[in-house]
Amino acid sequence: MNNNFARPQESILLSPCEPHALVRGQEQCLLERVAPVLAHHNVTLDLHHVERIDAAGIAALISLYRKAIDCGREFTVVHAAPRVAAILALVGLDAILFAHDPISAAAESSLHDALHGPQSDAPGETDHLPRLKRSAA
């Protein structure tokens, strides 16, 4: 297999092995596929088809992020479905895993709307909804 398809400083866009879920039993495939690439390249994981994620999937993302840091690389995710993005936000991974670009900003806006409803100028309209607390990065 030829891995010389990108320069070391460029990011490689990959998608999970199982296109619709990142759950127990499928996380090992993701780790085996992505971890070796992180030794030589930045990786962006495209989650646009992933509809479900569980603790095993979250642990795999954390492991890949840690591997990237250890190798001096970057590991980010993009295009997460609102439900997956909400789960990653709930556990605080949105701040470190989501790529910080205009597409991700739009995804974050969609996530906010999914959790809190569209932004409104009317005070108190969404006061009853829970707010996500962001830790300082």
C-alpha cells in the first residue's frame, strides 16, 4: 500500500469504517485505520454519515486525538450530524475535536439551534432550555 499520497504537513480527510455508526465493535477498525496515518499526517475525520456514537466511539476519538498530540499532528472532525455533535458537545469534545473553519462554525451554529432552538431577539423565549457550559480552552 502506498501512503505517499499527501505531504506530511497536509491534512488527510478520512471517514469511519462503518459509515452510519461509531459504536462498540467498530471502534477498533477506526483506530487501526487512522492511528498509523497520524504518525505522518494531520487527519480530519468526516462524520457526515455517522448517525450514532457511543462511549466506545468517543473513546476511540479521544485515543486518536491523544495519538495526534503525541506525534505532533492534528486530529479533527468535521460534518458531524446534529445528534453526534450534541453528544460530543455534551462530553466536552466539541472544543478540541471540531475543525475551526467556516464549515465547522456553521455546524456549531446548527448544533446550537438543534439544542436551543433558533436564536431569537425575544428575551426569555429559550430560557427554559439547558445551556452547555464551555470550559476555557
